[in-house]
Amino acid sequence: MFSTYKPEDVTILLKDISGLVQPLPTAEREALIQQGVHYSEMLPLEMQPSPAYLEAFFKALELYALLTAEAVAVVAEKLLAAKGPELVLVSLARAGTPIGILLKLYLKKRFGISVSHYTISIIRGRGIDKKAMAYILERHQPQHLQFVDGWTGKGAIQRELAAAMAEFPQVSPGLAVLSDPAGLAAEYGTRGDFLIASSCLNSTVSGLLSRTFYRKDIIGPDDFHGAAFYADLQEQDLTYHFIDSVAAHFPVEKPKIQEPPEAICSAAAEVQGICRDFDIADINLVKPGIGEATRVLLRRLPWKILVHSLNDEEHLGHLYQLAREKNVQLQVYPLQNYRACGLIQNLADS
């Protein structure tokens, strides 16, 4: 275990590449991505959050711990009903890992069931870690596996899963998430676009692990996909502060979450409309949803952040704070399925 996750909470099927890859500054990494270098072949330098932004994270966690816990409960009970106590959680590193842990903790607390939980890598354009899948399938029946992530944006990972499971036809490609504004997940806590506070930070709320990595000079044919461990950030680690804060709000009975009104257009149509309105040819530069917009501000070169309102401090306060710190324009836009959307700079236009 090369993380701050407890071994009893998750089995990490990743190769430790700590010290083998030099992290790159955001601007350099973004330029390489837009020149065609795959994002999984690089590691980003981790941003140290400002005191004001950390305060926004703690505020977001206080506001949304209960809703997050209720969404965990809804998903966990759906999964138990569908797959039984032999359920195997397979969370997608890294955003899915704390969600998988929360699902596991809820099932243990509410039903006394200890389900297996693994975290593995899936990379857009590179597919799922086949070595990790083989490891799990040597130990469990395929029908018991359930993939887990935090939220849906445009549904790119869901499509990647569907393609990858053609090689594992007995494994369901359906994804379980807490927030499904794209309307694409097989199981979800809510269709609402709400803030899962773990999206506000990088490794310091993800066991001090990097994004997953795949480059053939470092990841051999017998290796799992890789990740680095940021040991120097241990004093800033908030992984279990997030997990414990949410778990403290687990309901004693399965809750009913109030769903948002039905959107007038599909998530795909909304993203296409954004591309049209802002003259964006590359759909990969559009990142819809609160979680994805947060990631744009944390890890990419943002151009604009679209928001449904400039007066929604409750849901978007952390985005307002980050945008101020990075001098990024906030623009009101009539979003339907999402509360926010990040637009990445097209460096070819710079």
C-alpha cells in the first residue's frame, strides 16, 4: 500500500511509480496535451491550495456531507439489492476510490456486510487496466463486479468502460456514481449536479495518490497501470477527514433524495450547444458539471467557467474562489443539466 488509505478499506491495484516521473507545470502539460501527447503519459504538479480555498473546501464539506452520505446510502442499497452480499466494488482511480470506501463503510455499518473493494485505473483513450481486471476475476465471479466513480460529466468514462467490457463480456459495464447529471450511469444517488467535496482537492483527498499513469517505458506488460505517492504532502492529507465527515452522516434508513426537474435537453445536446455557442471544435475542451469544472480550475488551463448563476454561493462558492485566485472569467449561461461547466483554453488560438 503506497497511499494513506487503510488497507482494510481498499486494495490498490496500481504500480508505484514514485520518483520515476518528473511532474510538469500546468501550462507545459496543457501544451503537450493539445499537441497530441496523451495526458496519462505525464504527471501534473500538485497545486497547494490557498488558505481561502481550503476554507471553501471545509465549507463545502460541511454543506454537502449529509447529501453525499444520503447519495452513498441510496447507491449502496441499490447495489446490494442487485448483486447481493457477494458484491465486489471496483472503484476507478482516483476520484472513485473514496466513494468506493464510503459505499463499503455504509454496507458494513448498516448491514454488517464486508464487501471486497479494489481500485483500478481506466484511462480515456487507453482503456481499462487489463492486468488489474484479470487479478480481480481470478478471485471473484464476474457478475458480482460493480464499477464505481464519483459523478458523470460528459460520460466519457462510461463509454470507455462499455468498450473495455467487450473483452470481459460477463462483467457489466454499468457505472455507479453519487451524482449523475449526464443521465448515463446505471446506478446513481441523484441526477442532481451537487458538489462532492473530494472533487475540490487533488491527491490530498485521494490518499496522496497521483492521477493514474500509463507509458510503456515505465509500465511493462506485466505491470498494473501506475500512480505516484506524494509522501511530502502527508501534513496536508485530508483523505480521512473527508471520508469520516461523510460517514458521520450516514442515515439509519435508506433516504429518498429529491430529484431536480427534468432538463429540457439531453446532456449530449447541451454540450454540443456549448461548443456551438463558444465556437469550440474540440469537445474535450468542454468539461460539464461541478466536479469537472473544479478539475479544470485545479489541473488545466481554464478559459472560462460557465455557471447557472453568480449568486449561488451554497453550491458554487469554491468555484467562485478558485476563479478569483486564477483570474478566470465566470460567465452566466443557461445550463440545464449542470450547475457549472469548465472551458479549457485552446492554445492553438493563443
